[in-house]
Amino acid sequence: MIAIIGGSGLSQLSNLDITRREVVRTPYGEPSGALLFGHLCDQQTVFIARHGYGHTIPPHGVNYRANLWALKEAGAKEIISVASVGGIQDHLGPGVLMVPDQIIDYTWGRKATYFDGVDGPVVHVDFTDPYDASLRARILAAARNAGEAIVDGGTYAATQGPRLETAAEVTRLERDGAHVIGMTGMPEAVLARELGIPYAAIVVVVNQAAGRGSSAHGIQMADIEATAKTAMVRVHNVLQHFCTN
Ligand code: HPA
């Protein structure tokens, strides 16, 4: 069973033929919404919208522990996250797709572990490579087969949000080695690792980061939404080829 976590712009997976919808509870509370079960090509797939189906949950308000736990309980053997990001460097402009290979976590105050020492032992998971290498490779192969250009590797800076960054913050993130900026990559990735589920992400650049290029004088939500709409069609195409492989 493949799990797909849809972000902003992907609260529905139009090529998923839904057979079942399940509202679940977890020891960590309620997930963002019902789990949607169905088939993508012939593969059993479970989908959840990270921000809820009406996009009402902000990045810092997502119950990441409940979402990941629910997907594991549902039988997910691998998880593909789809998320929108801002691109820092010029070649990472609106519409670019990327499969990142590294993360820097700037988030704070989120419930970011199952191993908080309350009910069980303290465990320090290895997180050297935060994304699963073989799942990444299969997504990249699917994109090639789909004829969709996609950037192989890059560092995802996870910021707290919900506000966008200042221009100076973007300069700092670039100095740190980041290529794209998003608000939901963490703790999602580490929770998947703690549960032992291979996890990788397809990120969609929906805007140039604050202070850069077309965002030199501000970022317009209407532009982001228009870019996300067309780019998500290409993400669907990649996912379609992922599951037929
Ligand atoms: N910054 C942070 N998160 C984002 C951005 C951004 O510019 N665009 C989409 N998600």
C-alpha cells in the first residue's frame, strides 16, 4: 500500500478511484481528515490531505503524529509527500518539481517525536539521509517515464510559518545551504523514519522565495495558487507513472 500525503494544491487526487473513506482516531489524536482508500493504477493507495479537505489546518497546527500513525495503521508501506515550496536560487523558479535529498529543520514547538520518553524508551533514530534513497530513485524514474522534468536532490528548509519569510531570512537560509523553503516537511519526515516507513517528497516550487526575482517586492497568493494548479497536473502525471512501474 502506497500512502500519499497531499499538501496545498493537492487536497484531492483526481486519479485515485476512491473505494472507501475512513475516519480514524489514534493515540495521538485526530488526523487532518478521513483516510481515502482506493487504487492509483492497480496499486492500493491511501491518501490524506495534510491541511484537511477544506484546507483549514495551518502548517504548525497539523497533527503530524496522528497523520503518520494513521497511515501506518492503514498498512502504508511507503509514503510520498507532495508539498509546495518557495525556490531560493534562480533556476528553482515557479513550476519546477524537485525530489529533495536533505532537510534543515527550523520549526519549533511541534510535537516532533513518538519517543518522548513518556510511555517508552528514548530512541535516537538515524536521520543522516532523511529521505529514503530507493523511493527517491523510483520517483525520479517515474518522472523520467512521464516526461516531466524534475530536479534530483536539494535541501529543504522547513520553516515554522504560517507567515512567509523576510528577504534577510531567505539570504540566511541560502547561506545555510537550503534550496527550497516549505512549512510542513518537518516533523513529517522524521516521524515516518521513527515508524520505519520509507518516505520521500515531491516538492513543487510555487513561488520564488521572498526578496528573490519576481518576489523582490512581495509574494502574491493569487500567483502561488495559479502556479500550483498547473504544476499539480504534472505531479499527478508523475504519480501515475510511479504506480505503473
Ligand atoms: N516559504 C515557505 N513556505 C512556502 C513558500 C515559501 O516561500 N512557498 C510555498 N510554501
